[in-house]
Amino acid sequence: MKTRHHRLALLACAAAAGAAGSVAAATLLSSSIPGAFGVRYLPDRAVVTCTVEDPGERGVAESFRLSVWLPQPVRWAYLDRELLDEDALSWDADAGQVTLALPFGGHRVHLGWAGEPSLPPERAAIPIVAAGRGAGSLTARFSLDGMEATGEARLGPGTAHVRLVTAGEVDPGAVSLTSGGATLGPWQPRDGDLVAPEPLMVAENPSLALQVRSYGLSASPIERVVFEDIEPPTVVRRVPGDELPEGALLVEAEDFVDSGGSAALIGEGTHVDTHGGACIYTFMGDGSWLEWDIDVPAAGAWDLYARISCGDVGSYRQVALDGMAVEGLGLVAFPATGGWGHAEGEWWLVRLTGADDLAPPLELTAGAHRLRITGVLDKHLNFDYVALVPHR
């Protein structure tokens, strides 16, 4: 709550009533000079923010008096980050108010009635470790409600298991780590640390945000963030001559049977050199997905191909078949092709499985199968078609 007045008489707010028990009414703040004020009541203290300009008048004192209602007698106080002497405080037991003289300007005052004097630290550095080496750090900033830390990690792209090395006992439910819109959790205690139940998919040099909700921290409860078992993406291989092998089962990208997330657009005549005269474009990497039905004539090993264009630095996708993740295709890196398919040579045929450094061939039964491709890690990608080719 804030006011421009020098006296604020209100029914006690819920926070104050909770701290004081039953309170009918209280003058929460009273100042000798008008200004802007705010007060927040916490379990062991009231935190007051104030801005009072120097009146610049002769005969006016160099400070102003501020009185604050407290549910219990004041035991200690901070002016900004300086601990005040006890003789700087005056307690009025009848009014339940502490009065102190403050210099003009903007200040934050902590008025405590329980525990030892304490302030949250201003900031701390939390190291990031990847594959046993330093990979950056997070800058942590503190409030009485907890800690928020942000920074960039020098790793990726790929998937990795994440472990938080703790400085003591930490409530797993109070911790969150976010990267690229993905938030890990719920965290699980293991050997005194916290581990994520699922690997995190990270872009190259991802931005991280770590949050710990805990009252009255005196230091970071997380000593370091560790990325383990980092698995790089499968990088597709361009097909020489951009020609599909014989026996290919080709499905036009625009013939998808289901979709989710941001809508991909069907371009008819909007791009050059497309198979069948159309393509899918603006297929976003925000978790959006497309599905195609493919009828396989014979059981056996098949390889997956796609014709794509990408005017970005590259793009990433996940591939699933019949609702199941495909080995080696949990994160697939597609290259930049020089454009979005508006000029000759910007469409590339690429192979995803069945060759060195690629995922293994798909072992398929005869009959209908459903292929899903999901966009991840932000970047767009255009598709002309997908295809299955008998493995050779």
C-alpha cells in the first residue's frame, strides 16, 4: 500500500491482522512531512519504503520523523542496509508504534520484532557446470521471499540431465528451473541434491532462470547447477542430388491429418520448386506439431526422409511414430538451407535415419502408421514432403 499523505489511518490489513491477532483499527504510518510511503508486514518484521523530498525551508530539520504500527515491540531496525542503534528507536507501547528519525530521500526500513537482525544478501553467483567443466554462472538476487537467479549456460544444443547441488536442506517444491519456456520439475531429492525427473532440452547457449521460494534466505541454497549426460542432437544428412531413392512412400506435407499448437500454414503457389505445387510453412518451434498417416506395404526396416527449407541458422524437431519416441530422433537438427523456399536451391532433401551418425532405421510392421513431428527450441521450418524409403 502506498500514499502521498503523511498520515494513514486504516483498518489493519490482513497481513497486519495476521501478525497481531485481533486488531480493530490502527494508524499504520505517520510522518512529520508528506511523502510517498508503503508498508508490508511479514512474519518477523515490517518493511517500509519511503520517499520524502527535502523541503529546502529554513528552520526545517535535516530529517523527518516516521512512526509505524507494529504488532509487537520493536527489537531491531535497518535503514537501507545499515543496522540502527537501539537509541535511534522510540517505542510507544500504548500506541503500538515505533518512531525514528530518517534522512530525506528514498529509503527502505526493516523494523523487526522477532529473531536476530537480518537482511537478505544483495546478490550471489551460482556456477554452472557441464560435463565437469565450468559453463557459466547465474546471478542470484534476493528478496525476503526467496531468490531469483538468471544467466546463460555455454552448452548445447542437446538434451541433458540436470542436478542442483544444494547447500543444505531445500524444499523440492520451492525450486524451479526454466530454459526456453520449459520448466523442470517436480524435483527429486537424491544424495542430498535435487535432480530433475526428465532431461532438459536446451538450445545453444540457453538462458536459464532459477527460482527458490523460501522466506529469509541468508545465502543461496543452491551451490551450483550441473548438466550431466549431455546428448547432442542427431544432425540430418543432405541427400546428394536431392533425389529420393526408389521405392519411396512420399506424403505431401500439406496432407497432414492432425495438428496442435500454433497453426502451420499451407502455401499453394507461394514457394518455388515444391513437389505437388504446395508446402507447409511457418511450422513453428514452440511445441507445435503435425501428424501424417503412412501406409507401409511390407514389414521391415525403413528410413525417414524429408524435404525442407530453413532460412534461419538451423532448426530443431522431435520425431515420434505411433505415439512413441523414436530412438535417436528425440532431438533432430535440421540445417539452414539458405532461404525459405522462395528461390531455386533453397529446398533440400535430407535423410534422418539409417546411415552413419544418424538414428537407426525404423522397424515397421505392415499397415498404417502415424508420424508426428514436433517443433522445439523456437526456430521455424518449412516442409515440402516426408517420405519412408526401404532401408538398404
